[in-house]
Amino acid sequence: AQKVTQAQTEISVVEKEDVTLDCVYETRDTTYYLFWYKQPPSGELVFLIRRNSFDEQNEISGRYSWNFQKSTSSFNFTITASQVVDSAVYFCALSGGGADGLTFGKGTHLIIQP
Amino acid sequence: DGGITQSPKYLFRKEGQNVTLSCEQNLNHDAMYWYRQDPGQGLRLIYYSQIVNDFQKGDIAEGYSVSREKKESFPLTVTSAQKNPTAFYLCASSIRGHRPFFGPGTRLTVL
């Protein structure tokens, strides 16, 4: 069975601070995909990144960066110089690569204070 | 994400009534999914369909039913057997091996 753990239920930081959201996963699949989604108060899920299990390169997109470490089964997400607009719930998710759906973590509620 | 519509955005029903949530996609995706989200919880998979006229139970299928008569449509019925139906419901679609696209969601409140 697959499992995704986001141990941080809520994080609160002051604007411009850097913040890292943790994600630890469990799977027996050798091929799998990891995702991060952002959920603002409106409820829609905003796709941020998809990473396959064979690509351990870190990725940077503007103020966002992701650190994938297979050795520790982690896929952490860092926001640099946080802004109030980054306030949302962030979900990490895992897929086996087929079409049988994603396994989500419980999410981390990120609060950026001005 | 564009291409997936869910209606209505808010839905109210009396306890004991069945209710059907709509999900339509124009992305030509084979696979479609229904997830449920409760406050403070992640999304949990209810049902999924990888092809027309076929669907499988997810982790929390009890009290729900689906149909997949057309590629574009995957309606979810919340039956009276579902003990706690009040939740946020999200529909998604995907091409196999690619990331799913999510609809805007329907908030169901059972009074």
C-alpha cells in the first residue's frame, strides 16, 4: 500500500522568510510519481510539480524548489522569500504511474503573515 | 484546471436523499476520478474509471455509486447509505502516466 506523510499540520512564518514543507512517502513500486499541489481558500487544486522516481534532480521554479531524495523517501518543497499570496494548503501526493489515482498526504496549512 | 467542469459548486440536500454530482471533461482523457476531502484531511479516492463502461472502487467507495457511459462524463451519486456525506468533492481526469487535472469541486452539505 502507498502512503504519504506530511507531518507539519500548520506552519506560520513572516513574509520574506524561507519555508520548507516536508513530505515522506512509502511505496513498493519501482516506478512512481510524486506531486505537489496548492489549494487556496477557493478549494481548487493548483498543480505545482510532478517528478518521476528515476529523476532525482532537484528542481527550481522561481521562488519554488523541490528536493527529491530517494534514499530517505522524501520530496520536500521550499518556498524562498515567502509572500502572503503563498498562504494556502499544500498537498504532496504519490502515484504508481498507472491510472488508478493519487494517494495524498493530509496537507500542510501554510500561513504567511505580513 | 481548465477542461473539467463540476456542477453545482454548492449543493444542499436533506438527510436520506440521494444526490448526483456532475463531472464533465473535454480533454479527451481516458481516466477519470472522484475524490472526497474533509476538513483538515487530504483527498481520498472514492471511485475511478480507466475506460468507458468500466470503473473500480477506491479507498472509500461505500455509500457511493458511479457510471461511465461516455468518455466525457463520470457522475457520482451519493446515496443515503453514506453515513457522513457532507464534504468537498473533487473530480479529476488524466491520460495514463500523466498528471491529473482537477475540477473546481462541489461542496455538498446534507442537512
